[in-house]
Amino acid sequence: MERHHRPVRMPIEAFDHYIGGDDPAAISRVAHETARALLHRVHGSDDPSVVKRTVRYTAEHGVSDLAELWAKSAPRTLPGALWRLYLVHAAVSRDTDSAAIAFRRGVARDRSIHTLVAGAPEPTGPAEIRELTDEILCGAFTGDFANALDRAASFCMVMSLGFGAFADDIDAGDGLTSEPQKLAEAAAIRGARYLEYGRDLAAAASLQRQGKLD
């Protein structure tokens, strides 16, 4: 079956603008324009397969087409929020086994409503974690965008708790060598990144509800 990936590819006009100048304001403008165009195009489509192709694209090809424009956007903007949604989805898609373990560890530590808001099925294995992140990203294009951002934020918070648990487990070991110490540090950094993304996505959801996310 022929695959079409146009919904998430950088429009040629945006490509020309980006290559043609170093003006940060121009790059920012194009980032915002492409984010709005992608969101509106998929929302306005009558073809359900458009959403599926949009979501599956990052798992198959990564997010390189969007990186140059969206990755440098402020976190609490539309392109910044979409970038974080795609990045979380791509990270989970590349290692669903580890992601599922981290999520379950996070659920065990969660004392808030984040697990409920994220909406993960039980038990949460690799297939379920993949389905959950697909559902969250699809929701950004088919449902209430603010709700999708809230679900993504809660998912990130649970993942942050999970990677924090990994780091604590390794640190609790006796006679750590340099290799376990590196693993503990890597887990702690990953947990901190998820926490940062969770806060940014929650703030973006609030801005979206106020009509101020752009």
C-alpha cells in the first residue's frame, strides 16, 4: 500500500524561507505557521487515515522534518507543544518495552490523578503504551487539543516518576561501579526531562483553554 506523509512534511515554502535567511523572527514565524497549518489541516480532514498517517510518520521516519523549525520554539507555544508531543511519541515508539516498565513504576509511585488523566489501560505493557501514546497524539488532531495536552502532561509526569524510581533503585545498590552510576545518572536525567515536558505541556493546555496558545 502506498504511504503518503505530506501532512507532516515541511511545506516547500517554509523550507525556502528557512534556508534563505538567518532571521530568528522569520524562523519563528514559519514554525508557528507550519504548526497551525498541520493542526488545522488534520482537524479539517474528512479522511480518518490522515490522522493515522500523521501519527505513524514519526515512528517510521523520526521528527527530523520538523526539528529545524519546531525544536527551537518556546516550550509554551503551539509549535513548542506539538514538538514535545511528537518527541514523547517518538521516544516511546522506539523502545516500548522500557517505556512500559517505566510507566508501571511511575504508576506505583503516583499519588496524584496523573495516572487517571493519562488514561492508560491496565496492565500497561509495550503494546498498551504504544496504543496510549498513539491515542494521545491522535487526540491532538481529532478531539479537544487542550485535553490532549493535559493527557500528555500527565503521561510525562508518570514517566518522570518511573525513571526516578529506576535511578533510586540503582543508587540503593552497594558498591556502585562507574557503569551503574552512569545508568543512574541517565535515568535521573530522563526523569527530569519528562518532568520538564510535563510542566510545559500542562501550561500549554492552560493557555489553549484561554485562547492564548500560539
